[in-house]
Amino acid sequence: MSQQGGEDETEFENVVFEKAEVLEIYKILHTFEEPLREVMYLRLNGNFTFKEIGEIMGKDENWARVTFYRGKQRVRKESHHEM
């Protein structure tokens, strides 16, 4: 029985840490300029494809893909910089 409780605690801790990481990522995203921020939000929150993001933004699929990639690189750089 105590093992089950331990597993529940570990799972809870993992959820808390994941939520903290997600919160940190969104803090970083909030500092991004447009249209980079919007592309990141559409991809991460809206689960839109790159083609759909391109259509929404009036650009092509490749533009959306490259923009997202650049945003992802910036998130990695800025999140490691603060740690």
C-alpha cells in the first residue's frame, strides 16, 4: 500500500515540475514579438498544422515551419540561459 502512495507522490511531483516547465516556456513565449509569438501559440495551443498556420497568417507552409523552428530554438536558448 505504501508503494502505491509513493507512486502517487512521484506522479504528482512530475506533474508539478512539468507544469512549472510549461509556465516558464509560456513566460518566454510572451516576450516574443509578433508574428513569432502567434505562430508558437497556434502550433502549441491550437495544434494547427504548419499548412494551417500559413493559411491563417497569409504565408506559406514553409514560412510557418521555419518560424516555429526559430521560435523553438529561442525558447531553448532562453530557458537554458536562465537556469
